[in-house]
Amino acid sequence: MPADSYERLVAKLKRAHYLGTVAGLLGWDEQVNLPPDSADQRAEQLALLAELQHAAAADPEIGRLLIELENPVCHLLSDKLSGPADREVVVREARRDYDRVVKLPAEFVSEKARLSSAAYHAWADAKAKSDFTAFAPFLEKHLSLARQEAAYLGWGDRAYDYAIDKHDPGMTAAKLTELFTELKAGLVPLVRAIASSPVRAKEGIFKGFPVEAQREFLREVTGRLGFNYRRGRIDVSLHPFCEGAGADIRMTTRFDADNPLDSLFSSIHEAGHGLYEQGLPLAAQGTPLGQNAGMGVHESQSRLWENQVSRNRAFWRFFEPRFREKFPSQLAGVASDDLYLAVNEVAPTLIRVDSDEVHYNLHILLRFELERRLFAGELAVRDLPAAWNALSEELLGLVPPADKQGVLQDVHWSGGAFGYFPSYCLGNMIAAQLWFTVLKVQPDLETDFEKGDFSRLLGWLRTNIHEQGRRYETLELVRRVTGEELTPKYLLRYLQERYAPLYLK
Ligand SMILES: [Zn+2]
């Protein structure tokens, strides 16, 4: 493989990547700092950057270099036993990205952007009025564009598989159906049993937690988990998110004086995303080896820190005294068991984003099943609200009183983001499977947590997940790290072990 061609390819990829990081920073700034009347100027800046970034990513020179580097002789360099060689990974993944940029005609891309903008406003209006029929034509159009996009990329009529693969490389609707069917069979009985339990977390036990002290506490927690504040920061925005790459990770949270666990756990969740980004090989930044392995894997990192680690008794043995020290009067009347039950509160809700980790997966199963039927032609858009409500009753035992608490609750479909929801549930499954794997090699791991030490867990994740970049597709990565195919049985076991002792005594 000619070295100079490879180096030229890497330089081109880095150029597109760094332009993307500038756009990301402007996007972060828009949600954290932007003065109210500066939005139009920011939109112009972002549009210009998007144009430059697209031109850099679609540079015909990248196409020429890829053809040169895809010469079969190159493959002799890889050692199939130890996994693909670095250069092979970069060329393979750069091809995947390049095709997705250049195979879509410019008119198609701008049509989708225009539709998404109009559909977003139509969705917000429809949601406010709880009127699905006003949004339905936009959703129909998005579905037709999604089919067209898959065809441009050579996926034929496998449009839903293409949509899923965009978020989780290698994943298919058939594989998800298999995983989710097994998950549902185990999860619904557990949820029903907890629902009929008399145990409930106490309402309204948290009052008047000063924001500044909350900020200090969550910084201490996320810092101890391993988030490097010399290469990242946390600020406030309406919806928490994590943005950035390499040496500059921007997380956000939000504060509520009467709900300190919300900002704490959302910060831990975002810190999990941040820890993954901080652990990607910095030397490979701008190439696929320095990029994350997909949404499901990303979400597995945030969920593992948020759920398996931070809802754990061992975690609270260390942090509860510190929490009480920070908020002595606010927590004076809160018993230790009530605090731990509040951390692990389970209660059904119609709204996905308000859901606990037990119910959450059912919200995803519902959305996946509807997307699958829509793409398979088994369900018409106009029949979506009725289908949503029927599944909601079957899975959650709740029927939305109006579409705004049902089919109109999420923003995703207004942007044509199909195949995105399943990643959340995949992330939960992967997190649980990784958790039981690391406990096999480090059985005393939780005793570290009792001392406020999370470095062994982070080290294991660094080696096995973070440092792999985009070397493997989702299922292959799970197979290599855990020695097993991805299975929902670990998520079911984790939920059972965490919640049965609390609710089913
Ligand atoms: Zn997340």
C-alpha cells in the first residue's frame, strides 16, 4: 500500500473532521451561551460550515485515493487473526462514509433538509394541539425520502435495515426483532410484578437543593468516575447533551432545586458519553480509528456509568456521606433506604424521556415495532396513533389520553430519524453484557466503588471498547469483548437483581 496515498487520505479525512468539530462547538455555544437575538447570524455561520464540511468530505481526491488504496494487494497486510490492520479499517470505514456523502444527489440532500425544518415546526404545532393528522403528511414524505435514500446507497428495498445500519453498523431489523422478542418475554412479567408491588419511592422528599452545591457535587462525582475536566467541561442547557471530540468534550446538564437526582444522573449519563470520547485514541483523531463505534455502543457507555455503576449500593456507600455533607439540612429527614429507593425509583409513565430504566426498554420496543411495520408496508401512517395506543396498552399497561402523550411525544420522526430509537435499547443490552463480563474478570470490582475508585472499570473499558474506535461493527465488538453473541439475558438478569430485592420482597 503506497504510504503517501494513505497519508494523503488521512490528511483529507482530518480536514473534514476538524471542520465538523468547529460546527459542533458553534452548536454547543448556540445551546449554552447564545444571546437571544443572535440566532439568525448563528444559522448563517452553521450553514456556511456545513457547506465547507460537505465539500471537504465529498472531495473527489478522497474517492481517487480510496480506489487506489482498495487494491486487493493491500489486504495481504492485514492479520485476520488479530483483527483488521489499522489501515484496512481506515480505508473500509472511510469508504462507508464517503459513499454516504457522494451517492446522495445535492437536490435530495437539500430537499430532506427543507422537509426536516418544515416537519419540525409542523410536529411542534401538531403536538401542542394533539392533532396527528396535521403532522401525518410530513411523516409520509419522510418515509418516502428514507426509501429513496436507501435506494441511492444501493440497499434496494431494505430501507429500514439501511436506516438501522446508519446508527449501528451491521445491525438489521431481523436481528433486532429476535433480540427484542426475547427481551419483551422477560421484561413484561417483571414490569407487571413491580407494578403490583406495594413498595413505592417516597414523593417530594427532596426540597431546596442550592444549584451551586449541586454543581459542585456532580463535578466531584463525574471527576471521580474519571471524566477529565482538563479536556472537557460541563455547562447548563435546556436539554442535557454531550458534544465534542478528542481533547475538548462539552457536556451539559440542567438544575432543579427540588430534584437533585435529575441533574446528578443526567450528568453521569453525559459523562459516560464523555468518558468514551475522551478514551478514543487521540493520535488517530480525525480517522475512523479515533471515532466511536456507533450509537448503541455509545449509549452502552453512558448507561453503564449511569445505571450499573451509579445506581449501585456500593457507589452510594461511598457517595451518600458526601451527598449528606453537601446538603446536611435538606437530607436530615431522608432515611438512607428512602434515598436509595429514590435513586432506583420504578414507576410507569407514558413519556419515554421520563421513564425509569426498567420501563424504558418497553418504550423502545414500541417504537421499533411501529417503524418496522411502517417500512414493511404493514401499517399506514394514518393508522399510526391507533397502533401506538394498542401497543402502549400491551407493553406499558397505559393508553395515552391524547396523541401528545403518545405518537407525537418525540421529536425524532420530524427529522426523518428512523432506526435511531433501537440504539437506546441496544445500549442497555450491551451495557449489561459488558457489566457481567467485567465482573467475571474483576469479581471484587464493587469494593473499589465503595472506596470511590472507578479506575479499574474505566481501564477495562478503555482497552476493550474505547481504544478500538470503529475497528469492529457493533455485534462483532460485543462478541470479541464478551466472548458471546449479544443477548438480552444479561439486561434481564441485571434488572432482576437490581429491582427484585427492592420491590418484590
Ligand atoms: Zn445518551
